[in-house]
Amino acid sequence: MTRTPVNVTVTGAAGQIGYALLFRIASGHLLGADVPVNLRLLEITPALKAAEGTAMELDDCAFPLLNSIEISDDPNVAFDGANVALLVGARPRTKGMERGDLLEANGGIFKPQGKAINDHAADDIKVLVVGNPANTNALIAQAAAPDVPAERFTAMTRLDHNRALSQLAKKTGSSVADIKRLTIWGNHSATQYPDIFHAEIAGKNAAEVVNDQAWLADTFIPTVAKRGAAIIEARGASSAASAANAAIDHVHTWVNGTAEGDWTSMGIPSDGSYGVPEGLISSFPVTVKDGAYSIVQGLEINEFSRTRIDASVQELTEEREAVRGLGLI
Ligand SMILES: NC(=O)C1=CN([C@@H]2O[C@H](COP(=O)(O)OP(=O)(O)OC[C@H]3O[C@@H](n4cnc5c(N)ncnc54)[C@H](O)[C@@H]3O)[C@@H](O)[C@H]2O)C=CC1
Ligand SMILES: O=C([O-])CC(=O)C(=O)O
């Protein structure tokens, strides 16, 4: 091991996503096959023993890149020196709930964690919020961390992005590897808008290849936007391995960059682009270079897309008002 280990803090380490995530971080999928990691696991006190069990299993894998594991129930300890923070720990929704129903329950978790990041994390900290409602939880954590550049707080819409890639590949009989420039706009919720108008399949415009507006409006968009609920219905528990996979993808792209000619979707603080009010944490098409992301500019937004982006952004605005009302930001 020649490189300095990177400190990766994972909250909710004993949960279902944690169990699917930690082994992939420790085996090099998050940061790269040559980057050693120190894992810092944050859990609530009653779940510490379960987290210890997971740590024992991590030991038993003898991962060459896993330099150390520390477990704590104190955010000030778990975020100390963190370079990457994956905020997963939160209550998941169950059947019949919308993610927004979790605002009050989960909002209280993200304020103290934001403060602990502010006070203890490394200067280059990158934060991904997975716990739902992810966009607004990211806003809460960010508001509690005024000394950390706002753009370091991001929310996960990569699972939605991956779901959209898969559905589009199936419909068109293509490979996901041939699809580029797909975008998830807005909130990680049922109002999100998966946009294929700028996407390409093997170099051809995806909307033209599909050429089926009814499928787009009545099948593709609702299938992607409501996939989380469909998984809960089928599995009796919310998505875990696919969520962990998307978290790996999100951070890997943030650190290592997007491929030439392609972009990805990330929930990031709006700079006002595309009419999204400044400061809202909304999903955008982004390219990443040298560890920094930029919103893809200059895309023409047709009326079909505009209405849907506006609806999701309206929901984000209402969530921001709700957490203001709760004193969380
Ligand atoms: N953004 C996205 O695309 C997705 C988000 N999610 C969300 O991820 C979150 C976690 O899901 P699961 O792992 O399935 O839930 P889980 O219930 O299996 O695990 C959550 C873990 O968080 C821990 N936890 C609770 N409060 C904590 C705190 N203050 N500090 C540290 N840990 C704490 C719990 O003890 C538990 O071990 C949920 O909010 C879920 O809705 C899930 C799938 C996709
Ligand atoms: O739907 C949920 O509650 C879990 C989640 O965010 C997803 O699978 O997209």
C-alpha cells in the first residue's frame, strides 16, 4: 500500500444498504483498485453490535485495500477527518408511504450530522446523501455546515438514472453501454423526470429511436419514478443492493470523472440553471472532471420536459418550506 488511505464514513452501517455497500467500498469499487480506505462506521447505539458483526465479516474478507475499521455512535468521532461521507442511515419508508413522509423522522438525523461534518471532516470532504428524502436531507445537512463549500453536499439520483438506462435499453433492444446523456431532473421522488430527449443510443437520438410518445409518458416515466415503491411491494423492503451500487457509481464518478461525450445525474445545489431556484438540491445532468462537477448547459427544454421539471422542482420548494417550518434549516 503506497497511497495514503482515504477516510470513508458510512452512516447506517448496520442497515440493509450498509451491508451491500461496505464490502464493495473495502474491495476498491468506490475509489479505485489502488486506493486504500479507512472505514468509519456510524450507527445508533442499539445497532453498534450489529455493526461490529459486519466489521468482523469485513475482516474475514482480508481485503488488501482495507486499512482500518472504526465503529462509533458519535458523529463527531465518525466524521473526524472524513474525506468521503455516505449518509445512508435513516428510517426507510414502508408500503403506502411517500418518501416525503419521512421528512420529520429523518430530518432530525441530518442536522447534527451536518454540524459534525462542518466541525470535523477533512477540507476535501465529499458528501453523498442516500437516506430519504435524499434531496432535502442533503439540504438540511448542508445548512448545518456553513464552513463547508455548499457544492460538496449531493443527493443520490443515480439509482433513478440507472433504472432509466435499463428500461430504455430493454425497450430499444440495445445495451446500456450504448446509451449516453440520459438525465434525471428534480427530486428523488415520484415527481422526478427521466429525460431521454437529449439521450443517445449508439449515437442516435433516443427519443427518435423510441418514437413512441405514449410509452414515454405512460410507461417509461412512471416505471422509473415509481420503481422504489414497486421494489417495496415485491420485496417487502426497500431497494438495497441496487441503492448501494448507485452510491458506489455516484462517488466513483464524482472522484474519477464522466466519460468523454457522456454525462450523469446528480442531486446538487442549484445555481439557478434551467430555472431551478438557487440553493435547492435538485438533480441535473452533470459532467465531472478532476473531482468537480458542472451542470451541462445549453440543453433545449421542450414543453413536455418543462412541465415535468417544474412539477418536481415545485415539490422540492415545498419540502424546503416544510423543513424551514420545522426549524431544520
Ligand atoms: N436515494 C436513494 O436512491 C435511496 C435511498 N434509500 C434510503 O436509504 C435509507 C437507508 O435504507 P436501508 O439501509 O434500507 O434502511 P435500514 O433500516 O436497513 O438501515 C438504516 C440504518 O440506519 C441506522 N440509523 C438510524 N438513525 C441513524 C443515525 N442517526 N445515525 C446513524 N445510523 C442511523 C439504523 O440503525 C439502521 O441500521 C432509507 O432512508 C431509504 O429510504 C433507499 C434506497 C434508495
Ligand atoms: O423507494 C424507496 O423508499 C427507496 C428508494 O428511495 C428507492 O428505491 O428509490
